[in-house]
Amino acid sequence: MQDVTGKTAFITGGAHGVGYGMAHAFLEAGMNVVIGDIRGDALEAAVRRLGKIASPVHGIRVDITDRDAMARAADEAEASFGKVHVLCNNAGINVFGPIDEASYDDWDWLMDVNLNAVFNGIKSFLPKIKAHGEGGHIINTASMASLVSGPGAGIYTAAKFAVRGFSECLWYNLVPQGIGVSVVCPGLVNSNIHHSEELRPDSRKNVGHPQDAGFVSRLEQIQPLGMDPLEMGAKILRGLKRGDLYIMTHPEHKDEVARDFAEILAAFPDEPADPKRLEVEHMRQKMKYDIKNKYSAAHDD
């Protein structure tokens, strides 16, 4: 989507962090922007700040885990600016702690927000994007945790791995229909994700690994070292215009990804593949790469 002027974007988690950065960049590029967020005060403040950049911008207070609320948000976004062309499933939360100590509530809450809500966004907005026939783009915010793992934040990592896989499959389905898909994989961003516990609903209050004050204090010191959300927004806008499937924003993770992927490749058995199975896999791969070769974005860095 090289020409974004006049197009409308809906962004979840738009009051802070990556979502705010996207809204800022999109507005500067001449787009109409609707931001959704569960925090009413933060949403109002963000709309006021963004309104100084350009107009129009519209805010909707919405719980992205509520499917009926998301459907209403899609209707309101369309009523505000007409056709919606870009959907940004961005809102996310985190629980910091070892996955073996997690509770059911920890698991259900993170999966509802970080994974299930991505599907909620697709079901609410994609039919509208398809209906107007002008093309569009889906941007799903995953994380560098969708590519590399570690000893902490296991539920978050599991959800983000799933978002990456979901986005890759969705790309094959939608790109032939003129609708692009991008998955954003940021590293550390100066955001409020370390305050996720403030948003935990009463129905998910059974915490498996309570956070201590010292840990939260360390996060308060670390988080501001992250990438500026406005830089994130500019990089995501560039990826949107180029039609990138993968939007990688943090160069400091390149060596880690290469090391982990090399370990995966090294784990394959050093033996000939079964010819019968190989024939089946070649058929599957042909369907995949026929689409890749025809529709992959061609651009220079």
C-alpha cells in the first residue's frame, strides 16, 4: 500500500507504546486514524496529543477480548471515516515469571489478549476491508519473542510465536486478494507493558507468580531504554508501504536469531529423505512458493 493518503487505520492499544507510535506516523502520512484502548483516561489524552499533529483522529474505548465490543468498534470506525483499509492488532500484555509456576488465570488472560484478540480483530474488520474491494493491510504486532525464547515470560512467548504463525498463514490467504499482511517483531520498546498487571480483570486474579516490588522497580529503569515508539511507528509505516511480511525493527537481535535458527537446522538428521514423503512435501511447498514468488514484495533496503 504505497499510497496511504486518505486511508483509514484502526489501531488497538493505541494510547501508548507501539500503537501510539503507529498512530503518530500514520497521521503524519495523511491517514485517518482510529485508536482503540481499554484505558479511558489514557485514550482521551492520546487523542488530544495526536489531534495536534493532524486531524482527523478518533478514539474508541474497547476491550479487545470482547467480541461484541470489537464488532461495535469496527462499525464505529467505519461510521467515523468511511472505509477502513488498515487493521493493526497491536495491544498486548505480559506476565513476568517462569511458565512452570503460571496459573490458569495467567495463561487464559495472556492468551485472550495477545492471541485470541488478534483473531477477534480479523473477524470484526476483515469482512469490511474485503467488502469495499479497494485492498488493505493487516498489521499484527508480535514480538522478538515470536522468534527467540528464554527462561522468562513463557506464556507471552507462546502467544507471540502463535501470532507470527497466524500472520504468515494469513499472508498466503489474503495477498492474492489484494490485502497485505505484516507481522511486527520488536525488541525492547519504551512502553507501559510492565504495568500490565494494572489491567488484569477480576475474573483472572489468581496469579501464579506474584511480582515483587524490586522486580517492578528494575523494569521501570529498563523500559525507558527501549526504542522510541515514534521510531517504531516510522519503521512500521515503511513496512506497510513496502508490503513487508516481516517488519524487524531492532538490529541487536539479528545475531541471536541466526544462532537459534542455526541450532534448529543442525538438529535435522543427516540422512536422505524418504522419496515418497519428499514428493508430498514438494507438492505442498510448490503451492506455498508459487504464491511467494508471485506476490512477495520486491524492494531495496
